[in-house]
Amino acid sequence: MQTDELLGQKSRGWSREKRLAFEAAFYQYLNCCEINSKDHGEPIILGQHLMYGQKIFITAIFDGLEQDIHDFYCLKSRQLGITTIIRALSAFFLGMYRGLTGALVFDTNANKNLARDELVTIIKALPAKLKFPGIAKDNRDGLTLSNASKILFMSAGIKKTNTSGTLGRSAGVSLAHLSELCSYDNEEGLISFQESLSDVNPNRLYIRESTARGMNMWARIWKEARANSRNAVCVFIGWWAKESHRIERNDRNWEFYGAQPPSSDEQAKIDLVKKLYNFEVSQEQLAWYRKAMDPAAVDVEEVGAGFEANSYQKQEQPWDEEEAFQITGSVFFAGEKLKDQIDKWVSRKYTPYMFMGGPEFSDMKVYKAENVRNIELKVWEPPQPESVYVVSCDPAFGENENNDRSAIQVLRCYADGIDQVAEYAYSLVVPRHLAHILAGIMSWYGNEPLCEVHYILEINGPGGSVLQELRSLKFQIENGYAPLGEAGIKNIFANVKQYLYTRPDSLSGGAGVWHFKTQLATKIMIMEELRGFVGSGHLHIKSHDLIGEMQTIARDGDTIAGEGSGEHDDRVVAMALASHYWDTRIRRNLIVQKRTREAERVKKHKSVIDQTSLFHQNMLSQFMGSQTSNRLAQQRLAMKQAWRYGRR
């Protein structure tokens, strides 16, 4: 075995020489590792039966260490041997580095004990010629090797308990393997464990791996790691990465599951795997997948069987990482429609703003956001003259007590659709400050010439406080109390139209309540409307964050909400409110005026001369029309007088 000095442990990152030496030693070690095999029915030498998925994960580990990256995340299908290869790698690190402390964390005590037995079996079965440190101490807490390295076995727990935060609180760890995070429900414990990890040891190694199992804490961890490519390596390993997942052409099942060519949907997935992971899925592998997902499929005469997996099967054996995190409820927004929005309209080019509040509305300041975490308002399109806007607001803990962010949507309205132009979302804002922000946004978009602004406010919970502050601000402005700096602010409440809610089945306009109070029936109504506008293309979405929320929305009976741990629907509810207002109160007037997207675009691009000419034509038409009306009136008066005096 190589020594620490030969491997260059003192270097900050792993040199190429160190990586190659360590990797070669690891494969030599694997050729001596004996494990019990479910597939073979007897003990096997791990290194002699490595699967494709295991090989690409090992390579990813050493590639990352060579780049001085020590955090690894593996999203995987079931039964690919990834957990086993990580255990073997963990034991190898302990043997290579004297005095290293590692931890293996599992979802349950049962899995922890199984892992412990497997690791003990691997170490004890190693031949003496390998000179691998033996087990010096074996107790309840873990194993200690003869080189003073030790490994702790921990259970994260699948339920929150009074001791959830104690996971890893007293341990200093330089190697960790967290297995099946999809089953963890111990965020406090994970945060505590993270604090116990070394961030300076050049040979530190932290691996988190799991299958998906829906939109849970692991989904959020994976998403955050994907966005942190400078410090984390993410590896997806699909069902196709195991050689035994295939049906040979001489198998009795081949004719039914393998002979039928790939459907258009299957071919699209085959092409996607090739594009994303550079792997060519064979017809034999496709046959295995069909049988595994839909063994009871039938064909009818000349129509082939339609092999299809349900959402639970897809998350267990996904084609790609996006398919892995399946929403287990009924998916509300069609994935292809959201992808269409991403391809056509979603943009990361926006102007970011942050707000600094004060005792009074006039004290509020607006700045360009200094960093991503400070962004409150994203603006894709600033106010445009002669435009119609709708502004919606869903305060934190309003419609949904679990949502801790306030959201505001700003849409530009047309007869044939609505375009998202700005979005506000922030958690650290109180109702009073939110009311000032809402008033400021409405003032900004309503201050352009001939602009029209409408707004709708969700008044459940804190929404009532926001409405009260808006009324107070209106009173201050009308009575000259508020020291306002911008002239446009003074006319905000005179120019802005508020939404009045009346029951959908009310035949008369009737008196309604101010703004909108979301209840079960009304939420279903506005969410269904929003889904329709997304599907029809009436709505153009700019916000990637909004799309992300919409992807987690599921329907379970009468409940429509974000599914999974920590998922939000603040932006979605605010968008539903805005689109509802447009459809029920604003759109009709725009249709009468024929103010479509194309008509507004043409009007905007008219030259000053064209607009002046059009103005004079309109003035002339009005003058000629008035002259004609005057002549007709005179003629009618003369005829009336002629009849009165008997003249014909």
C-alpha cells in the first residue's frame, strides 16, 4: 500500500500523481474485497464484478479530488451497488490515513447495522499481504483500526425527535457517507452534523447519496448542490448503468418486450440520456425497462403495447435526474407546458433591487441589490407609456400558513394575454413595509403617461394589516401629511384601481368585499384558471423561480399546493390572483379597444411623424364628425319646424 508521504498529502489539492497512485491502490484493494452478492447468490470479489455505474462514480470522486472538491452528491436508481462501493471506499480511506475519523450516517438503525456488518466483513476478509490495518476495537459506537483511524455509525432518524439536533454534535469528522437522504426528516441534525465536518483537511471526503422519493429535503439538497459547481460534484446514475438490466434476444420475453421499436417518448428519453450522460441505451436494455415498469402490458391486434411507468416507478428507476424527483400527487402544471415557457420566455436577464424601509413611506429607499441573497424585486421590463398593468400581492402566511415569503407579481395586460414584467419575493418583510413596497411598485408602474394600474391583495392573515396600512397611507397623502418626494406618488390612489370581489355566481354586480380572500373553492378556481392560461399560452412567464415553484405544485383531492419539504407556492398564488383579475375585470375593455400584443407593438414602433399624423387625423375625424352632426341636427330642426307649420 502507498504511504501518505508518497501520495503527497501535504499538497493543498490532489496532484495528478497523487490521484493516479491513490486510484491504482484503491482498485488493487477492490480486487481483494469480498462481499455477499444478492445477484450471484454467493460471496464475490467486488473488484472483479464492478458495474458501469460504480465505475463512473469512482472516476467522478477522483476527478473531483484532483480539482480540490471534496463534497460529492449522488442521485441514483435502485440496486446499482453505489452504497456498497462507497462503503468500500470509506474503509479504504480509513486504512490509508492514520488517525482519520469518519462517519457513516443512515436513515434507520436497521440499515446502520447492516452497513456495519458489511464493512466488518470487508475488512476482515482482506488478505494479510495487503497490509491493511485491522480492527483494533469494535464497540457500540463504531470501529477503530490499528492505525488509530475510526469510523462512527450513526442513525439520522426518519422522524423528528427531541434529540434531532444532536447528530454529530460532538464529533470532528473528515470523512462522511450519508446514505438514503430521501428518508431523512432531521434537518436540524444535518445542520449540526455539517458543522462537525472539517473544511481544511486536504484528504477530506464527504459523500451524500440517495434515490429520489419525491420532492423532499433531499430534492432541495440536490438542487442546491447542482447550483454550487465550484465546490460540489453531482453525479446522476440511472437504471441503464447496470449491465444486468437487459433482456437478451434469445430470452422468451424478448418477442413481447424487445421486438417493438422505441415509441416517440422512449426515443426522446434514449436521446436525452445520450446527450446528458453520453450513454447509448440499447434495445435489450429498453426491453428490461419495459418489463420492469409494466409487466402486465398488453397489445391489441396491430396496436403495440403502450409500456408506461407510474410516478413511483419513475422515481425508483429514472432515466434522468429531472425525472427522478417525481411529484407523488397529481401533477398540476403539465411539464411540457412549463418547458415551453422556459424555452420561449423565461429569462435570467433582469434588474435586481432591494428595499430599505423606514418609519414612514417616504423614508423607504430602493437600491440595486448587492448580491443574490439581497434580491427582493426582479424587473424584466420597466414601466412603459400607455400600458395597462395588474399588480398582485400574497403576503407571507396569508393563503397558506406554511408559506413564509411575501410575493408580488406585476403583469402587463393585453387583450390576448399577459406578460410578467416584475416579481417581488422576500421573507424578511413585515406587513407595514410590504404595504410601502406595494405602493411604491404601483406608483412606479403608474407614473408613465396614460398608464393604468390595477391591484389585487390577498387579505387573509397579514393581508389585512397590509390593507390597513395602505388605507392609512392613502389618508396621509390625501390630507397632505406624508412628505412625498415624487409627484407621481401623490396621485397613486387616484390612478390605481382596486379589485372588488363578488361571488362568481352573483347575477348583479352587487357590493363586494375589498380585494380577495382565498378559501378552498376560490383557490381551486384561480389555480385552474392559471393552469389554463399557462397551457393556452396566454401567460408569458419570465421568472425561473416561479417555474420552479410551479413544478412542485400537485393536487391531492381538494388541496392544490407545493408538494414536499420546504416547498412554496407564494409566487404561484400571486400569479393566479393577477391572472384572475386580468381575465375577469381588465381583459374585456382591452378586447373592445383591440389592444393585442401585436397592436401595441406596432403602435410603439410608429415614428413621431406617424403618431402626429395619426393625432391630426383623429382630430380631423372628430371635427368632421362634429360638423356632420351639426348639419344633421340643423336639418332635423328645419324638418320639425316645417311639420309644425304645415309645410312639406
